[in-house]
Amino acid sequence: MDGPALSWHERRILEEIETGLAADARLARELSSMRRGRLRWPYRLLRAAARVPTPVVTVSVAVSLALLVVGAQLRTVQALVPVGLAVAATLFLLLARPLRRLVARRRGQ
């Protein structure tokens, strides 16, 4: 520790602060659940996408293919933007399960 040691009065104040913080159950719960340096939402999104039922993914693939055919015939920006979004969402749903397994394996779960 750098600098002079704490005086008796400062140690007593610090002990009172620590006692007050230890009594706060909500703070203890929040501090115990915190993770350092990681974003949780990508893992939650991947986990949720991996749980999407297979029939929903199948319908999403069919709708994306139909939109792709319509978009290829129209060739306008107004038609291609929804096609791109639908195809991107479908690819994410298709790749979510293998990605989830890979992430879980790398994290040791």
C-alpha cells in the first residue's frame, strides 16, 4: 500500500461503511452477478435463436426464398431491402444452433 497507514478514526469509519455495504442484499446480489469485460446480450440472443423450433426456421427459409424470387424479378431497392433483411434473419436462425454448440464448447459448458 502506498502512503501512510489509516488512522484509528479512519479505520473505524471504513469498517462502518463496509458493514453498511455488506448488509445491502440487493447490492451484494448485483455485485455477485456482474461479469467483467463481457457483453451478455450476444450470448442471450444466440441462445434464444438456437431455441427457435424447426418448423419456424423451415417457414422462414420458404418465405426468404419466395421473397428472393420476387426481389430478383422486381430489381428495385424497395423490394431488395426486405429480401436482404429476411435472408439475413433466416441465415442467423439457421446458423444459431451450430454456433451455440461451438460457443458452449469453447466456454467449457
